[in-house]
Amino acid sequence: METIQTTPSRHDDRRKAITELIEAVAKEQEALARILEAEHKKIEKVTELCDTDVDDLVQIDKSVERVLAAVTRLELALQLKLDLFHDCLCPDDPRTGGYEPCCK
């Protein structure tokens, strides 16, 4: 029996690309969450030290502030990426309300 090769439609290619981009954004958000968790642990560790003085606390505060500002900027960039695909999400199943990329 002869097999017929079919090429994916442009619709399928677009759907796959959008899905992969959304998944990449989710992974980046997970990485940012791990960074925030590491900052939390850093603060906890510093506050546990008995000989921590005000200068040390101010230094840690400034460090955490820089990291939070960077994470905030990155989250904004990720949100802008997701906003590009806002109109590409269609109900997968109207009964369940699930969504999947449809890209008409």
C-alpha cells in the first residue's frame, strides 16, 4: 500500500508556533518565580544571622530592590508577548470553557 505524505497546513503550523511561544512564556515565568524564591531565601538567611547590622540590611534591601525591578520589567515583557496572541485563543469546547490557539 502506498503511503501519502501530507504536509501540515499553515493553520496547524501557526497553531503549533503559537502554542510553543505560550509554553516558552510559561517557562520564563517559572524561572522568574524561582528567582523571587531565591531572593526570599536570601532575606531569610540574612535576618537569621545574629550579627547583622543596619548597613547589611540596607545593602540586602537594595539588592532585592534591583532584582524585583528587573523581574517586574521581564514580567511586563512576557505579558506583552502573551497579549500578541490574545485574539488567537478560541474556545476549545464551549461546554468546558477550555481554550486553545485557533488563529483564524
